[in-house]
Amino acid sequence: MYRETEVIQDLATAGEGDMVINVGPQHPATHGVLHLVITLNGETIKKVEPHLGYIHRSIEKMCESLSYRQFIYVTSRMDYLSAHINNHACAMCVEKGLQVEVPPRAQVIRVLMDELTRIASHELWWGAMAMDLGAFTPFFHAFRERESINDIMEETCGARLTMNYMVPGGVMHDLHPNFQQRVKDFLQLYKRKIHEYDELVTGNIIFQNRMKNIGVLKAEDAISYGCSGPTARGSGVSSDIRKLYPYEIYNKLEFDEVLETGCDSFARYMVRIREMQQSIRIVEQLIDNIPEGDFQAKTKAVLKLPKGEFYTRVETARGELGVYIVSEGGTTPYRIKFRSPGFSNLSVLDHIARGSKIGDLVAMMGTLDLVIPDIDR
Amino acid sequence: MTNEELKIKLTELLPEAILEDGEWITANTTPAAFLPFMHQLRNDPSLLMDYLFCLTCIDFKTHLTMVYHLSSTSFRHNMVVKVKLDAAKPEVETVSHIWRTAEFHEREVYELFGVNFLHHPDLRLLILPDGWEGKNPLRKDFEDPINMIKL
């Protein structure tokens, strides 16, 4: 967080004619309580300094006193747009410790939910980013599709945002009987409407001018700053965990890792747009092939992980999420660490923003796809 | 590189490091040998560990352990480096000039665990509020009677 003494310090280190301004913590374009202190010279950015902690809930500390069944529910509140994938990572980490085999039906359900979540998350990002840049209409177009995914989730999981559907050993309960039909309806709707995205935003010359050559992030910098997900893939860095270290049934599925070499905001934008189509491809492959059988493996009522360390990596909509559990053999984790993608992606903001104009900052932040509760945890 | 090949290579680089098997090879090193070892991991042409994907700390009450998860984007091998620190005066060299992502992660560890990173360019509070004094929240001996975290 920001200390009063730092205001004086920032002003003292600022040069002649420099100005120190605050963006946030209450700013519509930060989509949460992110606080940026920006040193400006005229309109040129000299330094961007993020100050965090306004929504820090100390999830890692909280998890230390929760059992292996309970702590998963807290993690839905980290990256609330990828709730399923967060739960998935935690469930997988516990399963790794228990050495539980997940039934095939549960694996397919999990991947289906992950990909639907990814589409929903990218939809929201697309609408919100266009709104940040001043276009209001795309938001409604994005929410039309996103709402139908949320309705599907609501029917099966009982919640629209914090699903808490994945449990160690599988999923909490079976799919709703309407699930398959509603997903197929969604696929039809999506395919009928997808061209609107390109017509409204991607092909728009004003939009392209605001995105191209803005926020250039070279491949080696992306790796050094620990960027992952679409942020890294926009710079041509292959970083899709689903391809590199496949989990569940991803190695049996046909999909491409989306790579762009533009290194700018537009490349990152295109990665996400194309990634939605790859997710659609995965959903199409699976929706008619959900195997019959159990949706949950049999596990004990009280879970105890053996002494040791367990690390799982998954690909969320924003990048690589790592769950690191240190167990001392008890019923609660001794230490738990969430390697959140947003935290590393945010750290690159200062690097890419230096030297550009203040008006472009929102476009850069938009294409980093920051979710603040994910950064603050 | 497979784990076996990696193990042979690491033994060559730092004979005194204690290696542990597992999903990923874990190299336990000392604060004194730590920085040159990390430089070698990053720059050795057969290792090229250029992606630091997780940096954290664990409080074992008697001592603290820094944990670095490293990966190579060219060879796709992973490994873990651990350094044992003194609980009373935890100090370790920064790696933020080797991997830029460490700058933020080390600031987080600094305030939540109280580890002092030597030669860090900008070691300040990142998350904790204005005027924070006292113990570090993620240490095991941290008690907060007002905002209870334990259930």
C-alpha cells in the first residue's frame, strides 16, 4: 500500500517539470482496487509504480488453518473469472499428494468446465477492454455470450461466479441433464455471432491505431519478468501449460497453442480472440463424448496428505497458476503458495509503459488482463 | 534434459549441494554459495534456466527456507533450488538482476516473512498498509487478536 512518506519521496525524486499522479485505487479502468503512482513528464510516462494490498485477504495464511477439502472454496475468490480453473489446480494438487486416480468422466467434465470458463473470461476481458478504450457497445455483445455460459454453470454448479465445483477426486455432483443441449445451443449462438467481434473491434482502424506498437514487450523480457498466458504468447513465447506439461486429458485433444509475434498490445489482443476459438474446438470435441461412469473417485472423509511438497501447474485464462502445498502430514497444509499469473504480469507494466504516452496506459493495462484479487490474493 | 542428466550436471556445478529426487530435482544450497550457483543455472549453455516461475519462503520455526522454482524455456527442464536461512536474522542475496520477476516476488517475501534481500534495488512494502510495524504475517508465530485469521 501507499505510505504518506512515499508521496514526499516520489515528489523529491521527480525531476524538473515532472508530475506525480495517482490512478486508482478507485478508477474504472483498473477493474478493481489497483493503485498506480505514475511519474509523468508532460504526457510521457517516466515511471509506473503499482501499490497493492487494498483487497488482500491473506488467502495463503487462511488456507493454513483450513482442511484439504475446505481450502479449495477460498481459491474461487482469487481469480474470480477463472474460478473453475483455480479449483481444478487445487484439487489436482491434493490428488497428487493422495495419489488418487480421477475417473474419466470427471476428467472430461473438468476440461469442459475449464474451457467454458476460459471463453467466459475472455469474453468479459474483450468487452471491458473495448469499454476502457471508449467503445461501449462491445460490452453488451460480449455479455450476451457470457451470460449464456453463466446460465449453464448455474444449472450444474449452482453458482454463476464462484462455482466451487471441483473437489479432490473429481467433481462435486453430476452434470445437469440439460447440460449437453445447452452447451450445443451456446456453440451455435457463438458461431453465429463471432464475426461481430471482428467487425466491431478487431478490424476497426481507430482501435488498431491505438493498439499497434503500443506496450511493446520483447520475448526475452517476457520470460525474465515471468509473464505467462496470453501476455507471453503475444510475444511469441510458447507458454501454454496445457501443451507443455499436459494434465487431465489435454494430451488427447486437438487444439493449437496460439502464438503471435507482434509483441505489442494488438498481438496480445489477437491471442485471446484466437484462443476463444481453440476453446470452442475443445468443447466441440468433448461435448458428445462424455464417458459414462463415476464423477468422483472414492476418498476418505478426512484427507491427510503425506509429508512432502506438491506442486501443480495449470493454465488459467490469464496464464500459469501454480499451487504449491507443503505438508507435514496433518489434515491442514503447513504452507500453501499460489503462484498467480496476474502478479507477474503486473510487474511488467512499468517496463512496457516507460516512454509511452499516458493515454496509452489503459490500452496496455487492458491487454495484460489484470484481475486484482488474483494479484493481491 | 532428463532428471538424471540434470543431476549429473548439477553435481559438476556445485559438488557440495545436496540433491533430492522427486518430480523435480531439488538442490539444497547455502547462502554463501547461492548467488554464483544461480548465475550458473541461468547462464550455463546446457541449462539456461531463464524462467523463474515461483519464488517463495517457508517458515519451519527453527529456520526459514527460500524456494525457487526454475524452468528453461529452451530445454523445458525444471528444477527447484532451496536455501536455508537463519530464523533470527534471515538474509540472502537478491536474484532480481538475474530474473526481473524476482523483484516483485522478493518484495512480497520481504514483508510477509521478513527476509532481507541484500542488494535488492527497491526493497519496500508492497502489500501491507501504511505504518505497519511488528511481526511478519506469514510467519508461524504471528498472532493478530483483532483480525483473527485462524478458524
